[in-house]
Amino acid sequence: MKQKKKIVFSLFYFSSFFSLAEAQSLQQLYDLADQHNQQITVSQTGLSAASEAVMVAKNAMLPNVELSASGSYIGDATLMSRGFSTSGTTSVILAGLGPQKVENGCQKSPHWGNSFTAQVSQVIYAGGAIRAGIRISELGEQMATLDVEKNRQEVRFLITGYYLDLYKLQNQQMVIDQNIMLTKKVIQNMEARCNQGTVLKNDITRYELQLMTLQLTKEKLKEAQNIINHQLCTTLHLADGSTIAIDTLMLNREMKSMNAIANEHNWQQKAFQNNIGIQQANVASQLAEQKIKTTRAESLPSLAIIAEDNLFGPYTNDLIPVNANVNAWFVGIGLKYNLGSLWKNTHSVRHAQLNYKQTQEQLALAREGVENSIQAGYVNFLTSFKEVETQQKQVELATQNYDVVQNRYQNQLALLTDMLDASSMKLSADMALVNARISLLYNYYKLKYISNTL
């Protein structure tokens, strides 16, 4: 633990050069992404649609009301014999009069007809299909909610990667700036010694070439920062020309929290509780379970209460029409049962059951994957501590070596090539330390991403 504190303190000192008054923390960038990122916006629209689907499914529990109205023109009827002749007469039984002879041909009828029907029906039993359908829609809404959170976590991890890359490039630039200052100082000393005749002009030229290389590296680092900054601004939908400033104080606080970081078991527990992949697999399993219920409901009868009122006129069901309105109504119970489902639905139920079994296996597989990812991430995280410690020691040794070689060179006890080698070794060690520190931060945030706690 003391070694970890030493590493963290070194990072505080190292990063303090880049503390900016207008710096943006990762949380601020996360909030911007929640508001403007297109990937999150698309998933939020999907969530709104899923919420409406729940309301649509619940409508199946409401009564169904149908109204219909019509007007019509009724033509005269034509009475014909069985031989399709309009001459002669036909014997017709009229209510209250008995058999009567009616002349064939045109039969006068009222011409204007009207009809108005109102029907109300309420399903009282459907084998559980309605409630299962509502539950499926609710689970679909849960899945859409998880999709939003999944996209949010993915975007946040992407932003974190850009953020740490930008931070690494800035720190590398600081290392280059320090080496440029050191090289310029060496050149000044060598120029003074050259005037005294103790250093060759060629030695100065070689260091000037090294200075030009360092300055070119600095320009490349600046361009790389511009590229990463642009990608980050595009992800956040910020205006062109916006600049993201790193909040090193926030990163320092994160580093402090690493000293008291939980053990692997606690990370595993946190991942099982929060990992979205596991939650989605669990919701998919529940969806498959509800689909079993809806499939079985197809083999059960459905009952509904029905009420209908019908007002129509004229009455034309008899041979002699009655020019009047007739109102008729009824209330009853409707039973519907598909007998074919007894032999057709067996395989459908079996298919739904196998799908449910598959989702259970996928849930177990998702948990295994998360468990492996957390274990690997935690090992990499601990390795990063060791790597930072090792690189710090290498920087100390490379600095000591540089100081010794420089002193020997000034006393003409070392060659210029020794100085150049020591300088290159120091630069490499400084760069490796920057990369190790950023790798430590990255592995920490990766653990948070796997456990979906960003």
C-alpha cells in the first residue's frame, strides 16, 4: 500500500503542470454526451416507443365499442314464379291472413332505409394471453431502458478513452518540453566550451540535430492532440474549434480512490449487480417465459360479454315491407375455442419452452463472460501498479545515469555518444512512465466499464 501511495503522489506532482481553471471533468463530459450524443438519442427514442407499446398492450383490457350507421335507397322488389315468369300469381302465406294470392311482378317498397348499430364487448377470459402480452410489453420497455444505459456506458467509455489519450499526449509533450529545455541548456554549455576550444563544433551539431528531432516530436504530439480533441468534440456534438481541457484534479481524486480500491470479489459482486449484459439476458429469459404463456393461451377458450343494439328501417324481411323503424337489442356471453389448437399448438409450446431454456443458458454464459472479464481486468489493474513502480525506478536510474555521464563528459571523461545514449535512455524512461500511468488509469476505468458503473 505504501508503494501505491508513492506512485499516486508522483502522479499528482507530474500532472499538476496541466491543471487548468476551465478544465472539464469526465462527469461533465458524460453529462454533455447524455444530452447531445446521437447514439444515446436514438436509444432514448426507442425507449419512448417501448413505453407507448405498453399502453397499447394495456388497451386490450378495455372494452371494445363499435358504432356503425348507414343510409340506403331501397329499390322495388320483383316477385317471380319458379319458372322466372313475372305473369300470373304466387301463393303467399301472410301473418294473420293465411295463404293469399299475390300477383307477380313489381312489388312496391319504401325506398329510404337507415341502420344504426352499437356493439360493446368485454373480454373476461383469454387464457392469460392479455396479461402475458402486457408483461411482454413491459419487459420490452425494460430492455429498451437497458439499451439506453448500455449505449450510455459505451459512449462514456469511448469518451474516457479519448480523454486519457489526450491526457497522455499532454504529459508526453511535457516530457518533450523538459528534454528540449535540457538539450538547449547542454547546447549553451557546449557553445561556451567551444569558444574555449574544449568542445568541437561537430559535437554541438549533433545535439542541435537531437533538438530538432525533439521539436518535431513536439509538433507531432500537438497534431495528435488536435485529432483526439476533434474526435472527442464530435462525439459530444460540440461546435467546431472547441477545446477540451483536462481536469487533472479529478484524475487525482480518482487515483486517491485506488488506494482503497475493493478486492476482486467486490468487483465481481458489483458487476453481477450492475452489468447490463447480464440484466439484458435476464430480461430476455423473462420474455421467453411470457411467450410460453401466450403460446399456451392459444389452446384455451376465450370468453367475452357482448351487448348490441340495432335500430333499422324499413322492415323488409317479409314479402310485404313495413315502412317503420325496428329497434332490437341483446346481451350475452360469447365463447370462442379453436379446436385445431389441440393438435397444432403442441410444437409451438415446445418451441417456446426450448427458447426459454436457451435464454437461461445465455444468462449463465453472460455471467461467465463478465466473471472472466472482471478477473482479467483486475489482474491487469494490479499489474499496472507494478509497471508504474518499475518505470519510476527506471526514470530514477536513467536520470542518475544522465547526471553522471554529463558530469563525466564535462570533465572530458566520456564521449559525446555516451551523452547521447544517456539522453535517449532518459527520454525513453520518461515516456514509458507516462504510458504506464495512463495505462493504470485506463485499467481502472475499464473495470468500472465492465461493471457498468461509469
